[in-house]
Amino acid sequence: MKTDIFEISRAGILANRMRRKWLTAMCLSLAIAGPQFAAADEYRLGSQDKLTIRVAEWQTVEGTFRDWSAVNGEYTVGPAGTLSVPFVGEMPASGKTTAEIAAAIGQALQRKLALADRPEASVEMAQYRPFYISGEVQTPGQYPYVPDLTVLRAMSIAGGVRRSPEGQRYDRDMINAKGDFDVLQDQRVRLTVRRARIEAEIADKPAFDVPKEVADDPKLPSIVADEMAILTADQKKLKLRLQALDDLKALLQSEIESLQKKIVNQQRQVDLAKEQLNGIGSLAQKGLVVNTRVLNSQQTIADLEGQILDYDTAILTAKQSISKATQDAIDLENTQNAGLAADRQQTEADLSETMLKMSMQTGLMSEAMSGNPALQRYRDGEEPTLSFGLVRVVDGKTSEITASEDTPVLPGDVIKVKLAPVAVQ
């Protein structure tokens, strides 16, 4: 009987450990997941780049999760191309990716502090180093870098093409309006595809059709690929969370079935003990056995019945946990659907705003052409004689490359803009 009680306690302890491990794994997966810049694992760092560093450590011996608040924060790559991190010191960063920096920080902390477990570092881009633009632009100088920056967008940020003293260059307002229109056109395509992706998520479809209104855009394949990646990731994340809840319910149901079997076995022991007590009781009345044996039998029955009550309580607790897991799954799906509905509404609003701005830029271009007949050629497709160059540092060497309006600009690039005179007909 004591052996049965020991086995029951041991089984309960093992079940609790399994649940704690499962819950810990879930918390870690949610804590580590987070938004990152696109293609951050391919970008090579340089001076003036700002990074957000977070470090966490799973301590195997204690079974706890520790956050390194003394190390967490924002860091800037110095002029020498190095990072200064607490407990790590100066470490080279220029030319490395964020993934390489994260691995180096974890290794350095484990080595310098003689840790049994290697801390996990998360390194994300907080702010890219600036780019520079010079030459025939309205306001040359240094500007903050933004993702997906092209030469044309950089010119728009710098105020467009500068008017020459001779008045033989294209009107700045026209260049600005066209640059803004192109940016808005790209934004319209992205929002339209995003709306299609959100609608597919709401309908629980594995893919979405390309919207016909943007089917001719040359950048469409890459935009669709990005949105498809988001669709796949979101559906996979939801599926994994729901599967985890189903696994927990299956584990709890198995525990309930095991406890019910133990209750049946325990009840048999109670019945046998009662039969034995009845026999002993009649013998005690005749003086054939001592009353101590009767009391021991009664105590045994009470203990067995108390264990049955404990089993019933454990079953009730497990059923409550199953109900909670079921409700969590429902809440998870409802939250997902509510978020998608809000995203769709916001996307529709952004798309409407973009269309209005495009209409405004079209009006500005028409107004510029009415004030300067030479801009008619620009409207008819004759591009101004613009030339662009990018001064870029690669592997420590500075080189200049010929560029166009669609050439991607990288952090730290220097854009040179030249504009030849255009005769007015």
C-alpha cells in the first residue's frame, strides 16, 4: 500500500515537470519571436549603424530564464568599426552581419564569464547609417537612410533637381511631383497586394491571386513573394500554437484516464478492506481479536477513501485545464481574426489615402506643365538629361559606379547628381 502511494506521488511530480517544461518552451518561443528588418541577415554593418541588442540566458541547472538587462540596449558602431558591449569590451563589427555579431556576443559572454550555458543574443538594426547626396539637387547633404531607397527617392528627399541660373533645367516642382507620384505608385501596388494577402488569411487560404489592377507592375513578383512569405509564416505560427494546445489537452486527457483507472483499483481495495473489517468486527465482538486490529482496518479504509478523493480532485483540475486550453484556442483564433480585420481596414484606408495623393501629384504635374511648356516633353516621355553616380565603399575600397533612377542606394553611399541643359523648343 505504501508503494502505491509513492508511485502516485511520483507520477504527479513527473506530470508537473512535463507541464512546466512545455510552458517554459512556449514562453521562450513567444519571447524570442519578434519583428526584424527584411534581409537584416545579409546586410553588412558599418560605422554609424545603430543596433538594438538583447541578451537572454537559459540556466539549465536552475531551470530558469534570465534576462541580461545590463547588456540590453542600443549601440552604435564607432568610427573604427567596433562595438563596445558591457562584459565583452571592444569587438569588431564593420563588415559583419547582425547574426555574426549575435553569435560573437554569446560566445564572448560565455568565455569571459565562464558560464555553463551560452547566452542567446538578438541583434537587430535600429537605424542604418546615413546616405549623402550632392550635385544638382535642391538641398544636398546628409539624410537618414530608409529601406528600399533608390536614387529617385533620394532625389525626392533632397528636394528634387535644382534649377540652373540660366533657366534651362527642368522645373523642380515637376521633378518633385513625378518623384512623389512614383513613390505613391509603388505604395499603391504594395497596399493592393497586402490587401489580397490579408483577405486570403481571413479566408484561411494557403495562397492569393495577384490583383489584376497591378498585374503589369515590374516590381510585382518581389512584392508578391514578400507577402506570400508573411502569409505562410502567420498561418504556420497559428497552426503551431493550436497544435501545442491540442497536445496539452491530449496529455491532460491521458492523465485523467490514468487517474480513473487508479480510482477503480483503489475502490476495489476499499471494498476488500471493508469485507475484512466486517469479518474482524464479528470476531472482535466475540473477543477473538483485539480492538487494535479493528482500528487499523478502519484507518486503512479511511486512507484509501482519502486517496480516491485526491484522485477525483486531480481529475477535476485536469478537466478545468482542458477547458482552459480549449478556450485559449478559441481566443487565439478570435484574436487572429480580429487583428486581420483591423489590418484590412487600415490597409483600405491607406490605399484610399494613397490614391488621393496620386491624384494630387497628377494635378501638380499638370500645373507645372502649364507654367513651363518645356515640361511638356517630360510629360510625353522624354526624360531630362540626368546622370547619376554612386560612391560606395566595398571591402575598404572606395569606388564610383554609374547609376540610374532605379538603382538601389545602400547606407553610407554618396549620390552624385548631374543634369545637362535642355533646350526649350
